[in-house]
Amino acid sequence: MAITTINPATGGALRVYEEMTASEAAEVVSDTHEAFLDWRLTLFSERAALMIRAAEVLRANAGEYARMMAQEMGKPIRDGAAEIEKCAVTCEYFARNAERFLAPEPAASDALKSYVTFNPLGIVLAIMPWNFPFWQVFRFVAPNLMAGNAAILKHASNVTGCALAIEDVFCRAGFPKHLFRTLVIGSSKVEALIDHLLVRAVTVTGSVATGRAVATKAGAALKKTVLELGGSDAYIVLEDANLEFAAQLCANARLVNSGQSCIAAKRFLVPVDLCAEFERLLVARMGAAKVGDPLDQQTEIGPLARYDLRDALHLQIEASVAKGARCLLGGALPDGPGAYYPPTVLTEVNKGMPAFDEELFGPVAAVIPVTDEAEAIKLANDSIFGLGSCVITSDAARGEHIAAELMESGTAFVNGMVHSDPRLPFGGIKQSGYGRELSAYGLKEFVNAKTVCVYRHP
């Protein structure tokens, strides 16, 4: 079997990769376990030196990696460069903080001495998506290698070049040869990996369907999982908000990564009396975004990653309009090559429409008129998802109360675009998944919190 990567800006083939056989994939697991047995005994200072070197390799090759992302999944090249920098910063953050986060914690007991240690588990299998080809991987692998674990990656097939480039980053940085490996395999071979006795845990970023399938298989194999799945983030615009600021923030949050982000803003809940002006401002900003060649430094929106994803998004738009939504901008398939989709604004969106109920993975904003704050909060939470949320208001204390106490999401912002940060825990609730990545919380997801008690010998 072979895997062919396609340039979504042109539809042309990029490269053909030979898929590993099941026995070859199993051999990689064995090699990685052998590397882990030595790696788990290394000092934090040794791990940190190599992780800092990985950050240096990323920065030295940022242009090459950004171009690779542009060609494989259509990411605007300036966004790709920013993604590589974020990966480098994350490597440095965990290099500098992992030892402190994983230091033994004293605990009171009837023993002479008792404490908790945080020991590595072994191989963590990562099943990763295409939308942030480097970042999704580094946000899992940097903390896990610093914790003493090893890692194998099953990346989305359309970014196979990026997956192999990430393996090369760790080779160039001087990490042990098999400590981090990329498996060039299709989805059909994943179940066997989850079952493999030397694979101790699984982390997934992807769709709800993928998360369900992996969690079911991992649960049967008694393997711990962390799932970061879909999202339909709600942004509540309160009646006291500056509408120009709100529309700019909402447009930026909707268009990030050409709209292909789990934590991109997707539903905008706006007081009915302010809707017309908010919509005018939102349409102006989204309509002004430059759509074009992802290799152009001025491009804000590239093509969607695949033609089938573009076509599925369009069907969601058509179905929403058929159920009563009004299209204020975009909403039509463009002519010409490439999996492009125009910035689109829908209004009068209600529950029962795909634009409300489902995740729209592309540059499509759904405006939902509301009568008051209570209705806005109710509709924001009336979703199967619970990844991120935002409240926009001139009253910071009011916004903080709503964000902290009333929003059903793993992340809640006030007057700021939802984003991930290595210093802060990241993850969702409900069908957006469970577990956390990043920060000390994410670092401790795949370690053994071991109780140690020492008693006096008689």
C-alpha cells in the first residue's frame, strides 16, 4: 500500500510514501521500548539539554517546515512560521520546568517517610490530525519526553511529510534513535498498536468519531487515554461590548488557520438589538480577509486541507440555509483549482441547523440572535461540545463570573481569542473529550503517581 500526499491549493500530487507493514510497525514499537528503558533513567538535565536543542532545530528550519505545511494541508506560510515558533517555545518551557513539576511530593502518613513520585509509563501512542501538523505533535511529545516516556506517532496521512520531518527534528537534536518514531501507516493498523503490550497509553486529537473508536479500543485494553476532540466554541457578545472590537475579535477567532481549528470561534451569540450592526462589522472584516496561495506571505486564508472536507462543509451550509439561516457573505463553491472556501457569515442560526449543532471546520461564522444574557449562556452551553468559550464585555468582573462559573467548557476567555499556551492546561469536557495537555496538569497525565512509604526496620 502507498500513501500519496496532495497539495490542496492545486490538487496535484506531492509525494508517494510506502506504508509500513504490520510487522514493521510492531518492530518500531519494540525498538522504541528499548530506547525507553535507557531514557527513563536519564537525568532531567540531560533531557532538557536535548529538548532545548530540538527548539534550536525547529527555529533553524522554520521556513522549510512552514513551506511543507503550506503544501501538504494549505496553511498560510506566515501561520506555519508562527506554529513552528510556538513548538520551539513549548520545548523550552518543558525543558525548564519538567523537573520542578515532577519533583516528589511529601505526604503525611504513619510511616517514617512517605511521598509520591511521578515515574514514566513507557510508550505513548499519539494519533494526530492534520490541521496543526507540528503543534499538535509537539504539545504532546515535549512534555512526555521530558517526563521520561517514549513516543510513537500515527499522523494524518495527508501530512506524512510533516510527520517524518518531526522525527528528523529529534534525530538532529541528538535524542536516542528510536525514542520518538513516526509510523507511516493507515488507520486500519492502529487497533493492533493500541493492543500492543508495550504501548502504555494513547493520546488523540481528532474528531468525536475517532475519539470514540480509540477510547473503546483502549478501554478494552486497559490503556489510559487523553482525548482532545471537536469543538463549537461560543462567543457571547454582551450588550455593553464595543461592537467594533467584538466583531474584529470574533472574525480573527473564526478565521484562525483558515477556520480549521477545534478552538476557532464558531457560534456568536449577540443581543438581537445589536445584531444588524455586529453583522455589518463582521461581514466587513471577514470579507476583507485575503484568500489565496498559502505560499504568499500576504495570504490570510488558504485552501481547506482536502476537497472532501470542503465539500462536506458546503453541504452543512446548504442544509443550514434550507432550515432558515440567512447567508450574508460567501456560501458558494468557488471556481478554479484548489479546495478553497470563501469566508462565510450566516445569521438567524438556530438549534436544529448544522451551523448550530455541528462543528463547522472552515471559515464560516454562525450568528445567533439572543434576547438577553441568560439566553446567551443557555444557548452557548446547549451543545454536545465543551472545548473553549469567550465572553466579550466592557465589565471585566461580569465577564469573569460568566466565564469562570457559568460556561461549560475546558477553557474560557474574557475579551480574548481562545488559544492554547504551554503554561496553561488545555482540553475539553462533554464530547470535546477529557484529560488535559500542556502545563503541569498535562505533564502528569501519562506518569505513574507512585506512593512510597518507608518504615523503621525492627
